Amino acid sequence: MSEGPQIDFDKEMVGTIEVPENDRLDLDRLTDWFEANVEGFAGPLSYSKFKGGQSNPTYRIDTPGASYVLRRQPFGKLLPSAHAVDREYKAMTGLYPTGFPVPQTFGLCEDPDVIGAKFFVMSMADGRSLWNGGLPDSSPEDRREIYNAMIDTMADLHLKKPDEIGLGDFGKPNDYCARQISRWTKQYKLSETEHQPKMERLIEWLPQTIPPQYESSVVHGDYRLDNMIFHKTENRVIAVLDWELSTLGDPIADFSYLMLNWHNPSDGRAGLLDLDLEALGIPTQEEAVERYVARTGYPVPPMDWYFAYNLFRLAGIMQGIKKRVIDGTASSAHAKSMSERVTPLIERAYDFAKAAGMPD
């Protein structure tokens, strides 16, 4: 498992499309696998593909009596730790029996001869996918309930004891932030394209000031509104999705990544910065932190340090993209626009570090 994120900034998984030619599966072999591995399966099966650019292609599998979701690695040669569908499968398989809201898993296939890539099958969560952090179609009361449910669900994840749910070997439990900082410092240096004095200061200061890690838990790694499914009529989470980046680590690093949305501009996605939270009924950062702390029993975290850390990490990711754009190996307009975010991310990380006590 890579300890760094392979963040999918294009992720959209609302609705399905006809399966493109280069994403088609061998349905005869897949049917044989379902018959051998999925209890209660009764064909014939048909399939479609969820829309969007998720890093692991995802299909809807329909039969006369049930619907499933199949998530596979991309076809072709992959980096060793990328597209970790086996990690997703293990996380959900461990969490499902505890009552935590994840899809039920039915099987992992590590034999590429079946459909051409490693894959797993899970139940389909039939509910609402919410994308816009401002929740424009909701009332203030519903917005508060939705955000509270999102915070409570994350707190409940962080309270699960990995050893008790078969996930004690899911990662290195301690020194999570130190490993992340080391990793992304190295990645940044390998892809550096210009001298950034503020980044150098962060590289020096962050490892010297890491807060104590009070607990080790399963961390999701990319926990946000659009990675969960809500009940059709109730404001509760019925499924947390996209566990590719999950591991064991510092739950506050996980929580603070979610809380960055309170500082990200509202752009029709998760950002809340320029919204009137009180009028909308959305909890403030202080209210959200208070709720998380009350549910977990953890000390109030030094959020400014964690925001600096998370933005530093994102700057390292974006610098890698920027280097690929300059080298001509990532030529899309979207990659270019992301590469232009490096300096603003460094500036924001530096400002939070100053707020956290970093001297000049």
C-alpha cells in the first residue's frame, strides 16, 4: 500500500454509461466466477459502467434478482502499489460485520485471466450521492444533519480497534505523519522545478513539530462528501466508498483532511470557504471539531498544524504533476491547471504553519 494518495480530482460516479470497447469484460468468464464465488447469484448478468474518471474502473452488474458493483484495476502495466483494489476489499470486509456503513463484499479475484485485471465485487448501495458541499437542494436542518452524520461516521471509523476487526496488519500503526512528511519531501525533491523558499521552510519545520499521535486507527485517506452514499430519504450515511488509500495511521490526519473543506473555496464541489454557514445550517469548523472530539474522546487537535501538513502533502502531489506537464508526459489541460496550484498550496500551508507557531 502506498502511504501517499493517488487523489482522483476528476472523480464523478453518478449514473452509468454503456461500457466502452476498451473497458469490456468477458461476461462468460465473469458469470463462471460469480457462480463459484457469490452466494445466491442467479444469472444471466448484464453490465454498465459508472461514469467519470475514478482511478479504478467501476461497473454495475445486474441480474434478474440483484445488482452488484464490480471494481477492478485498470488494464495494463501498473505501479506496484497503485490502484489497490485488494486494500479496498480488505478494509470493507473487516468493517462490514461491525455495522459500519460499507457495502458488503462478495469476493476478491486476484487472477487476471478472468477479466484481465484484479477485481472485487460488492453490494450496490442504493441511495443519494451528494457532490456540492453547499447542498443547494437541502434545507438548513437537513444540511446540519448531513454534516453531523458525516462527522459522526468518521468518528465511528476511528473508534474501531484494528486488531479486533482483522485489520491489525493493515499498515504501520505509528509515526504516520512522520512517514508521510518524509515521503512527500522526497517526492517533491525528485520533481522540483523551481526553488520555493516557503516549501523549504515547511520541509524543515514540519518534521520537528509533529503533534503526538494519540491513537492508531483505520484511516480512509480520502474521506469527503462525494465518497459516501446517503439514505434516499434519511440524512444518514449508508455507505462509505473508495477505500483505495486506507491504511492504519493517525485519525486526526484523516479528520483534518476532511476539515480542509471548510478552508477550500466553494466551487460546486466540497469547498465551504465563502459560504454563509450559519444561514445554510452547516456546522462551523469549531462546531465540527467539537462534535468529533466529543464522540471520540480525543484531545482537541492543533488544527492549524494539521492543515499545514495536509496542504504540504497536496503541494507535493501537485509538484509531481507539474513536473510531468513540463516534461510533456502529462499534457491534458486539466493536468496543466492542477500544476498551477503548487505555489498557492505552498502559500496556504505556510500561512497555517505560521498560525501554528512556526517562527520566521
